[in-house]
Amino acid sequence: MHWHKQLIYAVLCGDLREHDVENSSTMFTRSNRIAVLISSSVLFSFTILQFSQSNISYENDSSFTSVFQEEPVEIRRTIREDLNQNIVTIDRDLFEEMAFHLRDAPYDGVGNYTRFMTALLGLKELTDVEPLVPGTGPVINDVSSFEYPFAIAPCREKLTNHRSLFIAVISAPRNFERRATIRRTWPNHLKNQTNSNKPLDIVGFSFVVGLTKDDVIHQKLMEENERYRDMLQVNMHDKYRNLSLKVTGLLNWVHHYCPQVDFVLKVDDDVYVNVHNLATVLHSHPPSERSVYGRKCGGDTISERIPRNDSKWIFTYESWPWRNIPQYYQGAGIVIAGSAVRPLLAAIQTTPYFIWDDMYLIGLCAVKARLRIRTSESIFVDWPKNYADPCFVRNAVTWTLRSSDQMNSSHFVTHNLYRNSTASRCVVRTYDVGPNVTLVNQLESQINETAIASEFPFGFMEQN
């Protein structure tokens, strides 16, 4: 990033380090000419998120218009010992002017995202909340404040030497049919896993929902929970804009009530899970490694694939000035190592929420937590064209479905593939080519054994 963008972040976000301060002022020195925009209109306050041992405020005791000069520019600084939070005060017009110059700049990391969003939203440090991991940064989100109007029992203790797993199915309150279909299908394979050499120890299973304002849906939801006792309700209004809060509420519950689990599977309620391949994958990775597992996406230039005026994704210049977005996971099916839950929550504590929960959780918070971000094309497949096919089922772990009929069809094929080898097999076609590259013969081979770990290779996602 060029020096002028560094200066924008420094002035815009109060990024003045204690060791840069001498006596009562800070000096910016550059070999090039620099511009400092300071005016005297209505003041706008926001929190300094870094560095300050003392409480700092920038006084508007001088009025500078656009100043261009070779000499160092002095920004006066005063210490307020009576404040209990870190505040920097600048001009609102200055904020908007400097934010304008970030438009269409390359995205330059979660640190500058945090600085920008903190200034934009006027966030303040929560000095009465202890950070989960010291050194992650000042706390701006109280991740432990969630309540659960109804919840499942805490995870039971691990009974075997097998991999333990907590399964969280993200669902909306009104999705009664989807939850009913899931209860009839792939969770049944968890109770009778056919790849018995490497089974999973399921220590907890839950549908995760939020609050609803619809009294009829609320009553039906209460009755459903009373019947099945497999629901975790987070005390936030269940809508698209709050999905990052919902996932945070889930992770907070896992942190408190399932702390010893090896892995957490987070899937949406329109996803089918091949339990047999999931077990194979999880047994090939150590739970002590602070990792997340999923399918990579993102990194796009906004103007190419994500319109600025799309009301669902909210990539306006005001909320996301950069021209591209970070890489992240397709969030409908991801795995989180139990050892990664606490550092991930610590990163959420110090990172302003973003409306797009998939990008927020992995592209921002997992990167800030310095987790190992492992990627595979097989762990999640989005809207496959030929899902009801033995070869597809054999080579995939989770996949999205468009209807209950497709969920049932996937379950039928999966069930037969692993339990009735004569009824369902993966037919692999190969070709025997002669010396003159002429097609000689088509050969067919049938595969009905379970996939092995080497068939699910994982790479690493570049962290940006």
C-alpha cells in the first residue's frame, strides 16, 4: 500500500503508536509531500482500537484546510486521565473525505478492515470484558453475552478413542420441513456407521435457530423443541443481517458447553452429509491442530461478480470501500477443530461484525486468529447437478440440495451404496487407447468400497 493510504488509515483510525509520541505532539515526516485535511466542523468520535496505554483525544484547536508542505505536520495530542475508554475525536467531513480515497483500493487485510469499520460504526472498546486470548486486540464485541431460551444438554464426555464430533445445523425458525427431513435421513447413519474402522463419537447434535416475531411460528417451534429436544435457540432476531451474530452465539455455546470436542461440523439445513466420508476425513487430521476445513471461494473483484447495489450482499462503497473481497469458505458446510473455537471467538471479540457471515467467519476472523485454513474441493459441493449418483456420493462429503425430494434421493443412494453393494455401485469408465491413439475398447469397473483419506486431499488457503 502506498504511503498516502497508510497516512489515511493513520489519521482516519487514530493509528498513532505510543512510541511515536514525544511530549505533547506527534510528528508525521515524509520525504514526499503530504496532505493533512483538518477542518473545524462538527466533531465525530470513535474508539482507538490499538496501542494506547493512555486515553487520547485529538483536539480541534487549529483549523487547517488542505495543507501541502514539505515540513513535518504536527497533530496536537492531549491526555485525558479521567476517561475510562480510548477516544479519538476528528471531523466527520474529514472521515468521509479520507474514506472516499479508499474507494477501489485493493483490500489490504483484516487489520485495516477493523480500523475502517471501527471508525465507520463508532465502536468503543468494552473495557469491562476480558479478552479470551490476550494480545488479540481491544474487545468490541461481547461474545459471552448470548442467552439461549431453549438449548440442548451440554455435550457428553467422550467415551472412546475415536474422533468426537458436535454437529450444528443452522436453520431458520420457519424451516420445519427441512428439519423433519434431516431427522429422517443422514443423522441415522451417525447411529450405525458402516465404515466401522473409523467411526465418529457424536457428543452432541443440534438445530440452531434464532428468535421469531411470528407468534404462530414461535408456538410451533416451542412444540417442536419439546418433542425432539434437539434445538439450540440464540437470543437474536433470526434474519439474514444477523447471521454473523447467530454463528457467534453457536461458537460461544460450544466454548462453554462442549469444550473438549475434537471437531465441530457446521452445516445449513439444506445440506446432506455423507457421514462415512466425513469420518474418513476427520480421522486423517489431528484435532489438536487449530484448523478449519472447507471449500475455498471469494477473492473476487466486486464489480465483476458482486454488484455494488445488491441489497442482499451489501457491498456498498460506504460499508466496503475496497475493490475486492478476501478469500473465504462456502459456509454451508465447514468443519472447525475444537482447538480452534476459542481463538476464533477471540478474533470475533476484536473484529467488527460484517453482514456476510461466511466471509466474516473465515475470511476475516479465522485469518486474524491465524488458524490453518485447509481447503478441499470434495468437502463441500454447492448445488451439484448429478447428486443422486453413486460415484458422486462416494467422492463427496457434504452438498447442498434444493428440496426435500433431493435430500431423500441423496439418502437413498448413500444408504444403498454403503449397505447394499449389489443395488448401488460406482461404475468407473476407462478407455484403452491403441498405439495410433485410436479408441480400441471401453472398460468398466465397479467400486463399492468406501473412499480412503488420500482421496480427499487438502491444500491451504492464502491468508489475506
